[in-house]
Amino acid sequence: MNRFECLSCGKTAVPKACCFLCPDCGEPLLAAFEPGPGRRAIRMDKSYSLERYADFLPLAGADPRLSLGEGQTPLIPLSRLSAGLERPVLFAKNEAQNPTGSFKDRGTAVAVQRAVASGFRRIGTVSTGNMAASTAAYGARAGLRTFVLLKEGTPVTSVRAAAIYGPVMATVEGDYGRLYYESLRLGSELGICFLNSLDPFRVEGYKITGYEIYLQLGRKVPSFLFVPLSSGGHLIGLMRAFADLEEEGFADAYPTFVGVQAEGCAPLVRAFESGKIKFERLEKARTVAHAISNPAPPGGNAVLKMIRERRGILISVSDDEMLDAQRRLASTEGLFCQPESAAALAGWIKLGDRGGLSGDGAAVVVLTGSGLKTLQALEALPLPVHALRLEDLGRGLKALARTA
Ligand SMILES: Cc1ncc(COP(=O)(O)O)c(C=O)c1O
Ligand SMILES: [Zn+2]
């Protein structure tokens, strides 16, 4: 696979090294599908994801030794949360169960295959946290040197979760939006293959989540798919997966995609609501949802185009709505995701309350990352812990049992 296309201007290009930006308009380039002689198939006899979905991936082959066991995450019914509501049945696709605790591993797994096959010894990424850990882990697995450029203000727990894999790390002061493009330019010069959020191989890796959802629903397409949205890579990957399924005749329907941003950083929702085809970058972002706080998302215009063409929806939710959804998901269903992921559930709650969720079928919220990654987000909450004395335990516990 060496042909790439720009969703924005339609130009196809054969880019050099790892700088996948359109030479004409600067928008991200995505893998262009080159039809082979037969139909593409899901190879159910293969258990390794990159082999099972090989017909849909831009790789000549995949080395299972580079895998950390990503994918095959559960699709869990959320029957308590949706009990009594006249809405499509609700499920969570729990991407927190990936090797480094987030969906990023799906994309990193594919992007690292490509980097190794192309002879790179050094990879890198620009990250707000999850991608740093994921890229550093897969870099370590493949015996590569990994360079991680972190957004200023990345929570220290996220920095540590990446540092343990031994990458070269730096926090970068300055405009995070520009850092994305600077890293690609410098990476090409220095022989570091930067696998950033819109890397076309990474985006293709995210498609596998979509194929899995389709199989887990008994070869059906969900009516709604809720995805937290920042740079846009994940949503674009998922949208492409269902386009593949349609194109190959696996499905005759397409989900309504709902991209959810944090109110304090929602440049794409603003553009969507005012009918613009290009977003305006924000000057300031203010949200607890650090991992989806990108004021200049590199895939933003592509997302707007795809959402418009596929009649999707973009909405925003407040920090309180996210944190409330996070708590409800944990306390009623036993799933602990990070606030950024709970944005998807908060979006489901909000859209449903507005009467926007009717019909049968299934609605899926994608839980993109584990709550254990962002314990600091819970620090402001009261800790409901009682203090008891061992000598008095019987009486104390009885008193608690009466109130519970
Ligand atoms: C937990 C989590 N959810 C969602 C996203 C958003 O994904 P994307 O940047 O591909 O839109 C991120 C991005 O870092 C993330 O870490
Ligand atoms: Zn272009």
C-alpha cells in the first residue's frame, strides 16, 4: 500500500517517509483503498486481529511478535443504565481493556507494523497522555527507540504511565496544534517516524473496533455509535470501518455517528452547529477532559465533511455531565472509564433527553480509556469512607448496614 488520498481536496499522493499531509492543502492523507481481484473477507479462522482483518488493512503482512494482544475487547450491555427507557439497547465497547488501557493500542499496533516493515528504528508521537504510553509500549515491544513529545500540563500519572516503557520524553511549551506538524516535518529530517493521531496506518487500525462491534452484534450495524472526539483520528477510523462493511456488502445500513466533545473545547461542535465546513481553532480550552482537549484538531475538517456526508451528529457535554456519567457508569454497571470516555455516555444521555434517540437496534458508546489513568480527575470529589474502630466494629457495621 503506497497510495494515499486527501479527504478535503481529493488529491492522491505517494508521500515520503512518515509525513502524511496533503501537498496541496495540508490536510491529513488517509490510506486509499486499491481494489483487488476478489471481495474483501473477514477471516474468522484467524485469531490475530491483523490477520483476521488483513483484507481491510494497508499492510503487506503482520508480524504477531509485535503484538501486545490488542483488540477483541468486550461489548457489554448496559441494561441497568438504559432500563425503562424507550431507546435502542445500550452497549459499551470497552476499549480500556487494551494492553495500555486505551483504544490507542489498536492504531499503534498497525502503525508500528508499518514502521518496522519500512525499516525505521525510531518512532515518535505527540501526545496528551494515552498515545504516549501506547506508542512507548509498542516501541519497546518492537525494540525501537521511541520519542514522546508531551503537551504541557499532561497529568503526571499519564507521564509516568509512558515513562515506564523507557522512551525519550519531553514536554513542549508552545502551541500544541503546531507541534503536530513540526514533529512530522522534523521527524522526516531525523528519521523518526512520528505516529501521530492522524497517521493513516493508525487510523486504519481503529477500523478493527468497528468490525468487532459488527460481529459482536451478530453481524449487525448499531443504530447509533457514540465516540469522544478530539483530533478526529478515532472517529474517522470507525466511520471508515462501517463504510467498508457497506461497500463489501456485509451491511446495508450505516450507523448514526455521534462525536462528543467537551464544552470547554468544542471547535468542531461549534462549526457543525453553525453549518461551517471548516472549523476555527480555539484560543483557550478549559475542561477536565485533558485527553480530548485539542483546540486545533488535525482531523477536524475531515470529521466535519464525513459527519455531514453521513448525517452524523456532533454534540458537546459539560465537565459535570462527563463526571456524572463516569460515576453512574461505575456505580450502576461496574465500568470505570476516564472522564474523556464518559463523554460518550454523557452524549447518549443528552441526545436521548432531547428526544434524539428513537427506534430499535443498538446504541454503542465507545469507552476509550481506563479510569485508572486519570485518578487525579476524582480528587475534587468527596471520599465516602467511614472510620470505624476494630473494638467497636460490630456496632459500627450494624449502623452502616441499617442505612445502606
Ligand atoms: C481517552 C481518550 N478518548 C478519546 C480521545 C480522542 O481521540 P481522537 O484524538 O482520535 O479524536 C483520546 C485522545 O487522546 C483519548 O485519550
Ligand atoms: Zn488536499
